[in-house]
Amino acid sequence: MKLNDFLTSMNDFMYTYLLLFLLIGADVYFTFRTRFVQLRLLKNAFKVIGEKPQGDNSEKEVSSFQALMISTASRVGTGNIAGIATAIATGGPGAVFWMWIMALLGGASSFIESTLAQVYKVRDGENFRGGPSYYMEKALKKRWMGILFSILLILCFAYGFNGLQSFNISSAFSYYIPNYEDSIFPMIVGLLLAIATAFIIFGGVHRIGFISSVIVPIMAITYLLIGIYVVVFNITELPHIFGIIFKGAFDAKAIFGGFAGSAVVIGIKRGLFSNEAGMGSAPNASASASVSHPVKQGLVQIISVFIDTFLICTTTAMILLFSGVEGVAGTLDGIPYVQEAISANVGKWGIHFLTFSILAFAFSSVIGNYYYAESNILFIKNNKTVLFIFRISCLVAVFFGAQADFSLAWNIADITMGLMATVNIIAIVLLGNIAVKVLRDYEKQLKAGKNPVFHAKDVGIEHAECWEE
């Protein structure tokens, strides 16, 4: 059996029989455990975004908004374009509905993991760092579990996802250059992308936060505008589009198919890849924020999940479904499918716009993904030489990713994502009571008319060193 065939079988088994139940189970559990925090406190979450860093060196610390943009930069990548196209081509329009469901429920899991990351963060010079590995070590007292998670995240984000983002950037140019895959151009694209990435990652977390807070809003708003134009121009067809989404979501194949090509499984898989709720990635960005209470950043991360799926992913879905172009798995999917669709909607200029969008989306994802991986390298071994070697290896992954095979790139990303999600879900289920306790403390202060400030001793939490002053 070829390597890619083996990875495909492993991928299908993991999502059909393991993660499907783990992920949905955790999302439903936390939704009820927090009493629908993702909807109940959504208005409060928007108020928190504008708060300035709370530390003594506030001008050098990462704000709540910057942490949101770092995590959104990672979430909002080519998965929102190529991933949605692949989902619809493989699972049909019904996959879009299941992505919506995953985002709605996933907001609760994202809140739990990001709140825990804030509680157990550590100071790193003028900034903070943390994430699942840190709460696995400090709260569960299982450093081995933290190291395992860190290794999986590094493989997933630094090599799997960033290689995939590089591939998607590269594939966008195939429209312009005949026989692109067999030419020298993928290598040139990979080299230029690696150089641009090097400029950012050697600049440190503050530069990453600044670049992300500029690129992400601009690219997201611009992409949304073209989606709004497509919907408004075809507004009479909107009921039909929603009709085929709901019909596809609840047909026999979607519910009872029990195989990897069903709308349910494809929707969950691509939904997880896109919004990352419960996966353990966003907490690495959440921990970097300087806030007065851990729950504040937990709430902010709910917004990131919703931006990703309900705005960006839905925009892509509308562009595809309104176009009349039918995607075909293995023949017309990924970026080429979106290029055909956007051309049918707005004309050839749309393809050029899409190319720019992919460059912006994917590059911002590379930045966010790298930050996650760096935080976990430092957890395993805080050493300048190790960090330098790791950074070089990340650039190599970006370089070769531009020349990778499409199905192999997706399989590696899916499998490593599934493994790290499994480890993280186990951890947050075990630690969920702590996050709920912190949430009650926040709501108690909010009800009393206070701006919530967290002190670990007030709620009986140990090993939360940044909250013990």
C-alpha cells in the first residue's frame, strides 16, 4: 500500500469513528455546562475586545484584540477557501450546514480551552505564553501529556498546516502559468514565501501580533464584500441555496451513510480544520493576551470561531453555490473550483482578486501557525539554539510545501490535527470544572457592577502563577 493510501485510510477511520463522537460530545457537554456561554455572553465579548493590556509594560504586551487577530489569522486561512470547496465537492452542499453546527457548538469548547490557557499561562520576558501543554502540566500534573501535545501541534502547524498553506498559495498561480506544476515556478513561489516568513518570525511575537492585526481585518472585510455582492446580485436565488444546503444535510447519505464521504463527516472535518474549536491551537494565542480576567479572553475567542465560520466560510460557500459550477472531488475542487466559481459570478477579474485573497489569507495563517508552534517548542525546551534550528525547519517546510502533492498535504494536516484534537479534548473535559469555576467568578463580579479582576486564591486554584499576586 502506498503511503498516501495508508494515510487516507487512517484519516477516514479517525474522523468517522473517533473524532466525530469525541468532538460533538465535548461541544455539547460544554455548551450545557456553561449554559450556552457562546450566545449568552456574546455581547459582553464584543465589549472586551477594545480593552488595552493590563500589565505594567502595556505598550509592549499583546492586547486582547491582537491575540484575537493572531488566532483568527491562523483560523482564517485557505481552509476557508480551498477547504470549503473541497467539502462541497466531496460531501455536497449539506456539508456547509454541519460546519455551521460545529461552529455554534464549538464556541463553548473554544471558550473552555482559551480560559484554561489564560489561567495557567506563564510570563516570558515582557509577554506571556501558554496553551494546552501548560495546563496539562500545571493542572493535570502530566508533563508527558503536554510534551506529546506539543509534538503533535508542532507537526500539525509548523509542518502540516504551513506546508498546506504554502501549497494553496502556489496552486493559485496555476491559472496564470501553463503546465505550472511541471515548471520551476512552484520552487520560486516557495522560496519567496519562505523569505517573507523569515522576516516575520525572526521579529518576535510583538511583530506577529502587529502584522496579524493589520492583515486579518483588511483581508476579511475585502473578501466579505465580494461575497455580499454575489448574494445581493443573486438575492432571488437565496431561498433555493439554503434549500439545497438543508436538504443535503439531512438526506440518507448524510445521516446514515457511515462513510468518510458523507456530508456530516466532511462538514465536521473541514469545520474543525477551519475554526479549530476544541483543537488546542487557539489557546496558544489566548495565553499571550494581557487581560484582567481569564474569562475575557475566553469570550473573545468565541468571536474568532464565529468570524471564521459564519462569515468567511459562509462567504465562500455562497460564492460556490451561486455560481452554478459543480465541484467534482479529485477533478475540480480546492482553489481551482473557487476560481471557476468566482469567475462565473463576477467575471475574470474575480480570479485575480481571489489570487490576492489566497496570498493574504494563507500568509497570515503561516504567521499564526508559526506562533503556536514556537510556544510549544519553548515548552519542550527553552533554548535559543533549538529555537533557531526550529525556525529554519519551518522555512524549509514552507519552501517544500509549495511543491507538494494535494491529497498528501491534506492527509498529513488532517491526521496530525485529529491526533492533537483528541489529546486536547481529553484534557479540557478533565479540567472543565476549573474553567466553569472561573466563569462563575467572572459573572459574579459582572453582576456586582465591577470590571472583573481575577485572583486565583479567591476561587481556590493553584499553580496559576500569573494570577497569584
